[in-house]
Amino acid sequence: MAFVSSTLLSKRTVATRIVLVLAMMAAFVLLTGFLDGNDGVAASQLFAQPAFPLANAMPGLMLALLLLVMTRRTLLSFGLAFLAQAVMYGVNALKVANLGIPLLPADFRMVEQLRKGGLHVLGSYLPHSPWPYLALLGGIAVVAAMWRLEPPLFASHTSGKRVTTGALLGAMLATLLLGMPGWGNFYNGKKLWMEPWSASATTSHSGLVSSLVMFHLQDRRTKQKVDPGAVNNLLQTTGDAVRARMQTPVDPGTALPDIVVIQSESFFNPRIMRGYENVQLTPNLDRLAAQGMSGPLHVPTFGGGTIRTEFEMLTGLSLRYFGNMQFPYLQLNDKVVPSMVRTLRAHGYETVAIHGNDPTFWNRNTAFKTLGFDRFVSQSSFPASAPMDGKYMADSAMTDEIMAQLKEAGAPQFLFAISLEGHGPYDTVPNDRAARDAIPVPAVVDSKDKLELQNYLYHMRHADQELGRLADLLAKRSRPTLLLFYGDHLPGLVGAYHATGFVDGQNMLSQAGTWLLIDPRNPGEPQRTDMASWMLPGLLLERAGIHDDAYFALTQVLAPSLAQLTRAPGATPISLDAQQELFDKDMASVTVLRMKGKLDKLLPASLLPPSTVVAKQDSEEEGTRAAAAMGMHR
């Protein structure tokens, strides 16, 4: 009888424990939906579409159960998992507030950047209020108390069941993190409402966690498909135009010009915002645009992700055709990447990058070697007296360094300078508060957003002033110089944009920036044209008198058709006509071939520089001789 009672008590105890775990799992799903805040995963959807909230909570649940097996404490395990999830949601809220788009899988690569000098920049976006940190400390205190006070749910020795269960849960979580394709049966875009072109839309329907998993699975299975016939397809239509650009006559007595490129942090012309249509905040840009080429610049990012625009500008490769490459400098695996930098080096240029920041941030120190730069002048190489304005080095210091690097004799130089003063967030007090406060702001912008907008415009006007000063200094040089100036992306002034709107009626993700190309010594007639960041190097080489790269010539031929296709992630796609669809499809293969260094092998001899043709012929002759020798050997 006592044995029967003991058995019943044991079964009741086991049942109670199971009920406790199931209750914690249900609470975890409900609280995850509450934390997420999107209607698609709210508690009200548990009966209407249960897969949505369950899928969104699944990774956290697996982590909680794994911790339960390891620690044997229920509240501790679920509390730790939920706390980790809450931190991720907090980071997502910061990103949405500053950049207007939710977290993406590639953002997790930024964790490594915190160690490599990125805390100075990325840490600026952390909240200044003490409450989020106090809440985090409170959560940690609760977790610590659970560890000390909560009794174990089951014995430590379970005849191997605990080890087996833990290994199974760990393996399941690992396969999810690794993006194994089997998870696609559960995290299926058709079932959970995925919109591949918009992380924001996907998140609002499916929840943040499900969105991250689905984009991660998509990235893992996305392979760059290459059609070698695409080269012939494009050349059938554009071949004559490409040859014409490559055969443009150049006076052999003309010296190659020095080239200075300014990538101006977050620079754009505020006239595209409602309320600023008739306000002149960029007098130097306007003055110089009347002396050269300029226009809207379509870039592949918004509010951040500078290296996306930077990569396109230096390589001429459109990230549109590399869907899984969100942060190229962090994802480059090749030791050599075709670029404008290498083309210029082949023509005798000294190539120098200039940036008044930590060289390891964004992995630039490694990426610039891959792209072919001879030198990288970073923060430690600037004078100790280089001025700061707000949080970062002033643009005036960059202008001074550019002029210090330029030589009046010797090989031509290519200087690529990356500014920093205009970097967000825009809540840091600048040096001249009176000048900041005098900047006009539309009445519809509230006090917080007004201050951020004024701070940005204060620094943006400095960028415009330094553009004018640099152009004037270059005009006085004895050597010819080309000056290219462009903004890498719009600043993340999300609140101000929502308040004012844009002149063209489109949203902030669809807006173009601005670019300018001039010869300061020889002002020309104004030319205005749309360009994409990946088309700028071809134009710059063409203006410098370098015409022997067929790929860069091709980008210029296609510019009128493809420039506007470059947009920030999440921007509304534009509809394509039949010609654009053909060009876009074939250019996808051509770009991947270029990236892999295989494009020249598929080009006809008429589109290759003489040195390449000779090398190709030598290689073919060597291959023929080797084959003959092998035949004789046999």
C-alpha cells in the first residue's frame, strides 16, 4: 500500500513539473508577442494563426529549454532566455529609431566591430537615459536571485536522459543558427508572410525573430547564379557603344590628372525635404554644380551602412546583384577584388585612403589592401591638433590632410577621403551652439527632432564649406586635378522626415543623395544626370582619360537604364520595362563574373587592353605547348 502511495505521489510530482514547464512555455510565447508589439504575433493571434506567434518564440523557447536541462531551474532558464531576447529587441528599437529599418542577420556581424574600434561610433546610438540600463541591471539581479533561491526541478543524475535531451536541444538550436535548410519547412515565407524586399514589412507581419530567421535562411540558400551567355547578350546590344567609349581619343601629351574623391558622411541637399525647397543651405555645392557634372545619386543604403556605398564606388560592383552581402568589408573573402583603385594603380597612380577614424572600424584596414590601396592615412596619422566638432573630427581637418598629401611632382595621385563630422547620432552639442540654433527648421518638426535636424544641418553646412575651400585650393595647383564629391547616404533623421515628408512624395528609403564631379582649374558647362554609386568610378576614369576597362565603360552605357534601380534595403522597388529587365538580368551575371575575376576571359579581344590581349595569347600559347609536351610525354 505504501508503495502504491509513493508511486502515485511520484507521478503527481512529475505531472506537476510538466505542467509547470508547459505553463512557462505558454507564458514565454505570450510575453514574446507582447515584447514584439506587432499585431501578427500578438496573443490574439494564437487561435487565428497560431504558427505566427509560435514561430516567433521558437528560438527563445529552445534556448530556455536547453538552459533548463543545464541548470535544472525553470524560472532561471526562462528568465535568462527572455532577458537575452529583450536585449535583442532593445537593440532593434534603437536601429528602427535611428535608421528606420529593423535588425537583419548581417547586423550581428557588428558585434565584432565593437571590439575593433567600433564602440566609439556605434556606442553613440545607445540611449542616454539611465532607465534602460537600470531595467537591465534589475533583470540581471532577478536572474541571480533565481540561481540562488530556486530549487532544482529534477535530480542531477538522470541515467543519461539529461545529456541526451540537452544534446538534442543543442543540436536543434545549432542547426537553426547555422541556417540549415530543413528549417525552411517551418520558417516558410509563404506560410509566415515574408516580403523578401522589405524587412520592415516582414517583421510587422511575422515578428522580429521570425523575420531574422527567414532572412537568415534566405541568405544561406542564396547562391549567385551566373550565366556566361549574359556577356554575349549584353554585348549584342551595347557592344558598339562600349567600344566607342573605349576608343575615345585622348591627347597623348595630356598628363593624367590627380584625382581627389570626397565621400561626405550623410551629405544630401535638404531641398528634397518639404519646407526647404527654397532655402539655400549648400551654396558651394550649388556654385560648383554650375561648373561641372552633378545630379541625384542612388545609393544602396539609408541612415548608415556607409561601406555599402563605399564598396560600390570603389569597385563599380552593384550590391543589387549580391543579395546576401549586406556589409561587404566584413564579408570579403578574396585577397584581390577588382576595383577602380587597381585600375588606377595599373596606370601609375599612387593610391591613398584618408579617414580620421580608427582604421579597423568596418574592417577598412584589411579591405583597403584587398581593393588595392597603397596607403591608408587614418586617425593616428593626423596631427594631434586636428580639430574636433561635436563628437567627431571636423571636416576642415580632412581638407588640411588632403592638401598635405598632394604633391606637385611625381606620379599622379588618387586620394579617397572619407569624412566623419556629419556622422550621427545628432544629439551631441556642436562647437558653435549659436550657429546651430540659427538654422531654420519647419514648424511641423517637434522639439527633439528639431534639435537633431539642426545639429545635422550644422555639420552638413561645414561639409559644404569645406567642399568650396577644397575646390578653391585645387584650382590654384599647378597640376590638373579632378574632384568628385558625393554623400554616402541620407542621415537617419527618421522623425524629421515623417514630419516634413519629401518633395517627390516618396518615403525616406526611396530618396536619392547628391554627387558632383568638376575640374576646379577648368570650369565647364553644367550637366545634370542621375547616377548610382557603382557607376561613379566608370565616369571618373572616363573623365581622367582612362578608357581601357570594358567593364567600367559598360557601366556608363547602362547608366541611363539602371541608375534608378539602386535603392536602400526595404525601399519600394520600381517597375521595370522590358529593356531594363533584360539589362538587369544580364548585368547580374556580368557583375558576379567581374567580382570573381572571370569576366575578361569571356570578353572579345576588341574589348581588352593590349597588355591583357598579349597576356591572354601568351597563356593560350603556353597552354598549347604544355598540352603538346604532355602528348609527347605520353
